[in-house]
Amino acid sequence: MPFPFRLLCDLLERLERNARRSSSIDRTQERDTLTILTWFNEHNAIIPRRGPEAVAFLSCLFPERRPDRCLGSSRMKDLQRWKISGGLGFASSVERVTLEELDDILDQIAASSSFSSASLRERVITKHGRSIRADNLLSKVFRVLQSSETKWMIRIISKNYSPARVLETLVMSKFHFLLPDLLRFQNSIPAAVGLLGNPTIRHMPIQPAVDTCDELKEVASRELEPQAGIMTAHATYKKPRSIRHCCQLAGLRRMSVERKYDREYCQIHIDLKKSGAGIKIFSKSGRDSTSDRMGIHRALRDSLELDTAGCKIKKRCILEGELLVSNDDDGRIEPFHKIRRHVKRSGRFLGAARDSPVESSEHLMIVFYDVLLLDDIVRGLDTHDERRRLLQSLVRRIPGRTDIGSREVIEFSSFDAAERLRFMLKGCDDPYFSFNRSRPFIKLKKDYIPGLSNTADFVIIRGRRDAGDEHELGIGSLWWTSFYIGCIENKDEVCRFNAKPRFRIIDTIDRHSISKENITYLNRHEYFTRAPFAKSMPEFNPVELFKHPFIPANVGYFALRFPRVLKVHEDRSFRDTISFEELQKMALRCLEIPDDGEQEEKSWLWRLRANEHLVDRSRTSSPSDDAVSVTHIRHQKRKISPEVALYSNLTVKRAKQE
């Protein structure tokens, strides 16, 4: 029986009501859990769990889990136009749409976008023969939906159900107790549904007794294996907030500590049955980036000896690595922002229009870290030590082109383990694929530890309100939910001659980067001191303004990477904040190699010990790669006074806007 879209909308409506009624995250999660359990009990008999209907069901519940399907920003413009014109006669028909019909229409819409996967576009052309205009497809759907269903259809297209939260692990476990684990082997909804048809798994109960779950998972694990051409879920990591916390997570395990470059994750699939050595490369998001990363293909073939008789891969292989840019002049690894000059995004370079030309000495390089599959053996079930030995036998190092990530083994049962801690930690005796989640990988960065990130004071120039963010925050009516931060450009003139300050906006702080307490504080204290944006200014008097302004592809300066707020200051003047010139110098220092590496290491060890007491005091939900400190400006009789400070980590990137 086809599953009606209206029943899915009913679940989402209940979850949205929970988000608006509850005053705390814990309370909302309790209500969401009860709602999901009740809904599954009500409709369990008709929920599809095999074939295309099951794929449609999961794809509509988790639209963000379909990286192969890009619906395009232009669709939202069409929806906005229909909304303004009064719509297309919603609920004008008694006909009701099913999830399978809806999923097929979404595939057709996505096929018109170059950012969708090539396999999806080919599948749609094979099935339908010719493409249909996206607005015609959407109008067909909206004519048969009720108004409440239309809302959720729009959110499926935007891949965002906010403020409703679909508890992924719970929903997947209720769909089938094995589904979360199947997605670790083959991180694709269609592929995972296909695994449910495995003869052994098909005869297992959908919801077995609790005391038999572990035994059934052990049986299923012997039937599961990754497939070349289908991305496996990359490992999840715990993020320790201190050295002590890291040691607690490691327990008494022997850990492999790997150096990471913080560049672009790659999962490389080799299938020798396919032409052209069958290379396929997936990015961290799960998108097929094979064509975009063509610049690394030659190095992969040479390193793995794919074109020679000495190749150790006989059928297929899956490896993990990190993509970076190497420079032959001095063997250095180039900064993160230079990757965009070598790697396309769906066939085009983004944010590189004003970059300097690629130097002849620059080229892409891959650093390998793991091997998950070799021929017919699932190496992800082997220990990390065994996988590393295998990796060293598979990969031929080519200076400046390919390498194997360096590592050091630390016995966490030893007394000095905390003194030697850094980088990425993997249990030496732990497999990559495991149903045991009590022995996680650990990703340690100084940016995760309170007090170790670089900080700077900035100004908050202005604020804006986003209705969706306001609902998500759940703290009542707000004047502002996001804030624009900036630097003073003429600091010397202001400090020396009391000149009129000039500011450059460099980033936006939203609910992900600032605590609810600070948002509430700013809304309460700054409303009566705000200044409206002037409609006319002497040096800025436009004839027309764009409702949706154009955004430049990139700009030629360094900016913050994922800034977040630490504290709001009322005791500092905007004259004390960082200038734009100082920000650029700070960014360059972050990219430089210290002259005295030993002294630098001692300095970090001292700071680690000094800041140990700061664990668990971070005020934001998760640490970021960048940190900033900011001061807010207020206009009052042509005077500007301080208001805010923000915390961020200045792991810098080239500023770019897309």
C-alpha cells in the first residue's frame, strides 16, 4: 500500500508543535521521543520497508541525507513567486499524493541541477526519457496538496524541517533496528534499503527483543560489507574539551595518534572491473567529486600502481585520505584556501575569480590514512594496526604527490600519556566498522579546548531578525537573531585625531555561534540605544536597492573561519578592538611556521596545563575552528560606545562569499 504524504506531514506537525511548546531542549526531546514512538505504533503496519517505497519514505524523512539530489536555489525563488501571487489553487483537488510519487518528482527536479550526481541524472533520463520544467513539476504537486502539506513540501525542497526535529537515530531504529548500522557500511539510503533485502537480514524481526539485539547484530555484521562506488560513513569522533577529558575517553587503550592537516576529506573507491581504473572520489558530504578532483587521478594511479602488473589491488579497494596542495619549491603544504584554485565544484571554480594564477610548482597531493576494503575482504573489521600495515604495503609514496599520514602510538595506561597528546587518536586494536560505540575515535584540536584558541575584539555593527531562527531559539519575540561583526579600518586616525570611524563588516554571527544568554542580553539592552539605518547618506545615496543583493564570488582578504561568541563586554571602547590591518597580520601569523618549534611546543604545553580547569565551561554548543572577540557599536548623538565581545578561533581562511 502506498504511504500517504499526509501521514508524514502529521508527524512533522506534531514535532513542530513540540518545539514551540517546550521551554527547554531536554523537555522538547522527551516530547519528540514520545511523539515518534506513538506515530510509529499507529502506522507501523503500513510503513514500507522494502523497495522504492521504503527509499521514498526515508528520503522524505531525511532529505539532507540525499547529497546526490540537489534541488537548486532557484526552486525557492519559484516558491516565493507563487506565494506572492496567491498560489496555484492549493487543495483544489481531492487527489492525494503518495511519498513514492513525491520522491520521483523530486528526482526529476534535481536532475536539472548540475550539482546533482551524474547517476541520478542518468537514472531520470532513462526512466522518463525527457526532462520536464521544474516549475511545471512543482505546480503539479502543489495543486493536489492541502495548505498544511504544502508547508512541509517546501521544507523538503529546502532540506530543513526547522523548528521541527526528526530524531535520526530513534526514527531509523524504529524503521528497522539495523538501519543505523547498515548506513555505516553503505552510507546511502537506497543502498541501505537494498541491504535490508539480504536473505539473512530479511528474516530478522524489525524490532527484536532487547536481549537478542546484540546477537542479531553480530550475525548481521558477517553479512555486511562496503561496496566500491557507494560511500561508507566516515568515522565519527569525540571532541575532548581538555587533556584530562581526552584521557578519560581513551581509557586504558593503546592509541594511534595521527597528524591531520585540516584540509579536504576524501574517500577513494577503486573498481578495476570498470574502465579507466574505475576511480571514484567522495567528499565529506557524500557527494561524488570524481570529476572535480581530476587533478589527483594521475597521482592515485601511480601511487597504487593501477596501470602496472605490480598492482596489489586485484578487484576493488576503498581508502581514506586527505586532499591538500603541495608546493615543489620547498616541499611546503599550502594553506587551506589554495585548494579552491585546484578543485572545481560541479565543474566550476567557486570563489577563485580574483585569486592569483596557480603557480607551476603547486599541485594537489593526497595523504592516505586508512584502508576499509581490499578485494573481497572487509579490512574495516581489522584492527587499526593491521590496517596501517596493509596501507603501507599498498601505497607507494611519491614526494609531493602521495604519502601516508604520520603517526605515533601512545599507551594511555602509562603515567605520561597526557604529556604526549595531540592530533587524531584511533584505538590500535579497534576496527573501523563496529557495533560497539563505547570505544570511539578521538579528534583533539586546540580549538576544542577552552582558552587555547586565538581571540580578538571586534565590533558588532548591526543586527537582523530571522523568523526561522527565532522559532528555533524558542526564547520569545526578538528584535535580532543575527549580528554583523566588523573591524575598524582607520584605527590610527581615530585614536590620534578623533576622526570619524570607518568599519568593514567581515562576518555574521547567528544562533549557532552565540549563546541564548548573549542573544537575550543584546535584545534587552540594545533596543533603546539602537539607531535606524539611514535612508540617505552624503556619500551613499542609491537610486535603487536590491531586495536580494548580489554577493561577490570572493574578496581578497583573510576573514574568520566559523567564529563564535564567548562574552559580551560593556567595559571596552571600539578603539580597543582589532583593526582590519591587525586582523590580516594575525591571519598571516597563523599561517607561518614558528621559528622555534621546540619553544612553541613548550608554550602550548604550558597553556594546556594552565587552562585545564576551563573544561566544560564553554558557553556554545560546539567549539569551532575560528574564534573572534568583538565589540558592538552604538550610535547616540554621533558618539560610538562599546557593547559586545565575541570569542573565536582564528584558524583563518580566505574570505569568500557564495
